Amino acid sequence: MRFQLLGPLALADGTDTVVLQPSKPANLLAALLLHANSAVSAEYLQRAIWGEEQPATAKAALQTCVLRLRRLFSRHGVTTSIEAVPGGYRITAAPPTLDLLGFRDRVRRAAGLAREPEAELCALRDALALWQGSLLANVRSVVLHRDEVPRLAEERLRAVERVCDLLLGLGRCGEALVDLWTATRVHPGHERFHEQLIEALYRSGRQAQALAEYRRVKGFLLEELGVDPSPSLRRLELSILRGEDLGPAGPAAPHVIRGETVPLPATRPSTDRGAVPATDRGAVPATDPGASPVTDPGTAAAGDRAASPVGGRGAAPVAHAAPVADRAAVPVAAPGTTPVAARVAAAGTDAPTAGTDAPAAASRIGAVPAVPHFTGRAAETAAMTARLTATSPPEDDRPLTVLVSGAPGIGKSALAQHAARLVRDAFPAGQLLVPMTRADGEPRPADEVAADVAATLGASGEGRALLILDDVIDADQVRPLLTPRGEAGALPGHAVVVTSRMGLGGLIATHGGWVQRLTTFTEAESYALLLTALGAERVEAEPRAAHRLAALCGHFPAALRILTARLLTRPGLRLADAADWLGEDPLARLTLTDSPDHSVDGLFDRALGRLDPRLSEAFTHLAQGPPTLLDDQGPEDEGPVPEAVRERLADAGLLEDGPPGPYRIHDLLRAHVRRTARTRDRRTEKV
């Protein structure tokens, strides 16, 4: 069992998560966890619970809140205890049991990898993967949101800054742009992000766009704050106007660990303007573990708070903490992990030289992460696990192959990762998640993938591994990897799960394998997902509203995931009110405001962007027209759309099997196409 602070306050056990409802005990728990392993004064806890104006019975009520928390811990099997100490209370936690300590521990470990920028980047992304949304969204404490949340947000921003510095230093400007576009829009007053974005644009050969971004930032600062850009931004603009070579990237950026600023050296010697010289990074001084003063975090000076040891007294060492990662993050292997996981961080390819207009770097290979709140797909999961653990080898000694296909956002990657973790005992060499597209959406060539996999697996015979080739674009991209043992590029003796939006029938015809085609959830599966993600108490109190929400999402897994993420950050919102709100404009509201890339509209835009322009035009015509366009006869006044076109669209996951008729378009996808067409028409309308 672990505590989650970096998002809504929650208790997690594996993939099961219980998000606490807003309450005074939740305020108390958040205040204790924010200062885990330290004795926290009763006066501060009372302020955190009730604010500056406390009731006369606050002291007795605090004891009641502690009792309620202890009962909650007992009910959910939490072994961590809340200790009563002279003058206050203390809760003990360690990096594996509290995500905040885990984040700080990983950031601190990253600081020790400054001479290995690739490893430092992986460690920082592993740390950032622990953040799950808006900080303490379900904790209604003015004191904590005023005094603690800004400090935690600053720690995250420092880590993001460092990630972008490392990407620029490694010449991976295209990958840095993905993070920086979002960061600059979410934090418009954060000048360092703007400086990094402008530099990344210029280093990518986009001088005009870099200058346009500078002018936009300058206008914002003057209009909103009445200040000029910083000297470093002005120097950068002058260098761009002169067309100067910026030299190697990689200026030092500080890490912040629990308020302590630790200067970090550049990733390489730098002559760049404004670069901070490298400093010797020593060990963080430890405090006497025998001392146990009761502190009041609310009145401590910033310098005192900065001196607090990371992890604090009683914190256990990080020995076997399993990292949580998304596709873009590469977990740092812990002792005791599989041979594959132990080599993941060491594998990699040479980075292009800074300052070149190189393509966006490929996403790194990583261990297969757990899928939070995985629900449904029972039959598909059982079939996949049975096939992956079958004892009879495939013919011709080819890799055992399972293809998971379906529409964008249908849950292909989630099913593949979930099934892989269920059968991990059958693959002693471990499991690898192998992204088949780069950060900019371009496909990775087979020879590049084969080289990365070989470098990660190594040449030693340590048993079979399971590889997930995720988001394959077409059959030609993966055919060389599925050849019999001994041929160039082959993945001998291993099992392979391929996920793709395409049907890849040609691949199955030539190389064999099993196909698992996914469709939308059933009504029962959608309801089960809401139960798992939002908690039985909240959903079962309004079952009709929950079913209505699932229907508004079209039982589409990606839409349901986005919806539950939004509802988790608004725990006080009734499901019936949420259904009314969502029903007004589902597409506009199925997006995460703090992460605009996570939206149904964006998902469909990226999928349609991969189509041949003529095929995309045909699909737009189908989606805007009546359903009879999909029939074999077609409308009387128009006739049928050629079957070859419909088959290609079905193969791309954009047409579902009927009824009515042989094909149909999902309601959300149809609404997206019509909405996009209306927007385009308005933009081109003559006035």
C-alpha cells in the first residue's frame, strides 16, 4: 500500500486506487504526509484542517480526525501508523510508500548522474511519471494550498526544466519541443521555458518561428506584467537575429529537492551565453537521526525548511521500488529486477550533435509498466495469456506473435501491457515496451528497432523475453523483425505482441500469428471502469448518472479514461451534474485542461493525419453524410462508396462492424469530423 500526494490524495495498492473524499481527515493526512518522518505540531495540523479561524473544540476534534484515519488505514490494510509524539503527530513513510518521497529520491539520484546525460534524463522522466494530475485536488485546505502546493509545483517545474536542458544538450530538439509547447502554454509567466522553446526552435532551423515566439512572449510580459524580457532572453533574440551559432547546448540548471537548490553542471562543456559553470556536487548533509524536535511547518522560515533532510528520519532505503512509467519514460532498474530491466537504462543510440537539424529522436525502449485501473477485456486477456504461454513453438522457429488491433484510443496498448505483466513468469529475460514511432509520430525503421532491442537484451542466453512492438504503422515496418531465427534483424526465440491501428492482414498472411481485434466496451465494462476509477461509493450512489456518462462517452475507452481523470480532480461534483455538463459538448470537454494533448479531439486528429489525403477526404465525406453512405447500395442519388475505400478505412480502425449494415462510424468520431469540417468552413468563408 502506498500514499499518493502528487495528484488527488489517494491510497494505492498495485493497480487499485482509492481516492479520498474531501474531508477534515483528508486534510490531516495530507498535512502529515507533506512532512512525513517529521513530528508536526498540533497547532499547525489544526490550521491545516480548519484554517486560521479554528473552533473552540479544535484540539479534541483533531484527536477524532486521527482516530478516523487510523480506522481508514485498518479498513484498507495500511500498515503505516500515525504516532502521537509530544506536542503533535508523526507519520512514517519511505520512497516506495509515498510518491512525494519517491519523486525526490529519483530526482536526487538523477543529480548524481550528471556525467551521464542519457541516464539522468531517464531518471528524471521516471520521477516525473509519478505526477498524476492537479495537486491535492480533493483536499480543501486553504493553508496547504497556500503554503505547500506552490512549493511542490516548483519542484516539478525545476525537474521539467532540467529534462528540457538535457534534451537540448543531447541535440534532441524535436523531442524537447513536445514538452516545451505544453509547458509554455500552461505556465506563460515562466520565462525559462520560453527561452528553452525559442532555443529549440532556432536549433531546429526554424528561425522565423523562434523570433515570432519571442515577440509573443515579449508582448505577454509587457501587457500582463509590465516588464521586459530577461537579459538572457534578449541576448538569445540578438543571437538569432544575427544568425549566430549558439554553440553546444547544455546550460546548468538547478534541481530542487524539498526546497533545497542544488546546482547541476552542464551536460558538456559549454560556451553558451548565460551558462553556469559546473560545480562539485557533494553529498547532501545528513542531520542527526537521534534528534526529534516538534516543528511547526507553517511558521518555519524558508531556509529552515530547505535544510530538512530528504526522506527524513526513519525513511527506508530505495532497494526494490518498482518504477511507474509511461511510454515516454524509461524506468531506472532497481536491484533484483529482470535482466532486461537491468539493461534498459544502459541501452541507447548515439545522439545527433547539437545544433543540427536532426529528426526527433526515437522514444526509448523501456520495461512494461503497470496499467492503472485496468478493467474489462476478460475474454481477450484470457485468450492472450493462453497464447503467450502456449508450450508448442511456432512453425519455422519464428517469434510467437499476437496482433492487437483496433481504433485509436480503443485500449490496445493497455491490453498488451496488462497481459504481458500477467505472464511475466513465463519470460525470465523480462518484457520490453518498444515504441515503433518517434515523438513526432514518424515510424521507426526496423533496423533501428532491431539494433535497440539487441543492445537492450544483450547477447547472453538468459531465456525468452516478451516484446511489445507498440503502435506499428504498417506491415513492412515489422516484417524484418519476425523472420525465422538466424536471419538478419530477427528476434529469435522471443514472443512478440504487435499493437497497431491497422489490421495488418498481410502480415498475418505471410508470417502467421493470432489476431485480437478490439471494439468499444460493453455497457457493463464501462460501468466497471467507472467503479474502479472513481470508487464504488461515488458511482453506486448515482448509478443512472454513471450509465449516462458511459453512454455519452460512447463506451470508448480513451474517452472514459479522460472523463474519470477529470472527475477525480473534482471529487465534489455530482455525477448527474457531470452528465449534464458533458452532454452539452462532449468533444470539447473530453480533454485534460492541464495536458491538452490528452483529448479525444487530439487523438482523432492524429489518427486522421496518418491517412493518405485521398482516403482522409473520403472518410470526411462518409462522416458528414447519412449512414446510408456506408451501405452496399448507397443513397439513391449518389450510389455506393467503393468497397475498396470502405475496407481500407475499416482496416485503419476508423470504421466499425455494423449494425446497421456492414460498417458504421463511432458517434464521437463522426461528431469530431463534422465539428472539424464546420471549423474549416468558417475559416475559409468569404466575408
